[in-house]
Amino acid sequence: MSTRCHRTCARGPPSYLLCTGRRPCRVRAGRRTVMNESEGTSVRVLVVDDIRLFRDHVLDVLGAQPFVERAAGAADADEALRAVADHGFAVVLVSLATRDSLAICRRLVAAAADTRVIALGVSGSDDEVVACAEAGVTGYLLRDETSDGLLRVVAAAGRGEVTCPPPVAAALMRRMGQRGRGPVAAAGASRLTTREREILGLIDEGLSNKEIARKLSIEIRTVKNHVHNLLEKLEVSRRGEAAALVRGARGPARAPGW
């Protein structure tokens, strides 16, 4: 954790806190305050990132806002946990570029259930979004988010709100849909014939009906019949849906016989 105060207004022993007062002073003359709607509320924010230059920049952005009562930085899980325990930070920003970032999120949530953890630098991939949700993250900041976006998410977290950008919401809905259809896919897949499984595997590889017919040395109309049958058994209307449905049900590894 940083051992120097980020604000020239602080007096006394060095501290990693931005300011010892209730409100932080301005860092630079003319810096814009963007969170007028948050006046009357205050929040303590901790930024976890093992790259000090990046961490300090985020702290500068936060420190210019009147709704931020205190802001501080931590480089790892131990520093973050100690800061939350000692100073009651209500919102913690965890950079996903930090080593063991998801483990840090899980430890923070386990140690301080009332603390809102925000993932900083989310790529938007389904796997990463779901991993963050499973780690207890309640807010997401995408990699291309602006400073204004950062402040909006922090202010919302301070009010106890969950923020979810459209790409993140879409990723969560897709994964929920896959999990919800898992039993349907498993039941339908159990009724597929060996040939239908083989054809579904080739569909998953991106082959067309014509290419499948050539590869299996069968008539294209035979392929179409098999595709029609497997779509009915899986209760879907498109080839891609069938492949995605069964892929989600069986997991990333290809099961025997596929």
C-alpha cells in the first residue's frame, strides 16, 4: 500500500489515505466535478492495482469529486483486506490486470459482505464476466470506459446499486440461458443417434450440409434429414443453436462419442 499521502492538505504522519479530512481537496486547478447528483452522499473508495502509476491516476480522478469522502490504494489482497478492516471502505475497485484479481474479489466479499466490489478493466468476454459474478462482483467497468463512467459506477455503488453495462448484461443472460437449457440439451442429446451426433459435431466445426455429405460420403438429402431430426430432438430451430446448446451442456471438453 502506498505510504505517502496523495494530498498536500494532509498533516501529521504519512498515510496512504488521500486526505485526513472528511472531503478531499482538489488535485489540479480546474478539474471538472461530474457527480453533482451525488451531493449529500459520501463514499470511501479503495483502488486495488499492483501498478502504482495506474492506481495513482484513478485515485486522482476519484479525489477530485466531492462525493468521495476518502480514497486509497492497495497493491494486493493483504493490503486491501487490512484497509477495508481498518477504515471501512464501502467500495473497492479491483483491476482485473492485477495478479490473482478474482481471488482478491472473493476474499474481499468473504471478509466484508457489505463492501461493494467493482471489477475494473473487464474485457466483456462471457467467461470473464461470469467469473467476476461468481467472485461476488457487483459492478463492472469495461476496458474502454471513461473517467465519467468510472465516477458514475462508483457513485451508484455508494448508493448500493448494481451497475451492469449492456455487453456485460448480455454475457450474463447468454450464460444463464445456456445453463437453463442444459437439462433440455442433455435430454435431447441422449436421444440422438450415432450418426446425428457425428453430424452435430461437424456442424459445430462450421461445416455446411454439402461439406458434411462429402466428408461422410452420403447424399446431401440424407444430411438434411439427420439435421431436421436432431433439431427436433433438441427443440431448436437453427443448426448453430443446436451446436451451442449441446456444447454448453457438455462443457468445453468434447465428450466421448462426439
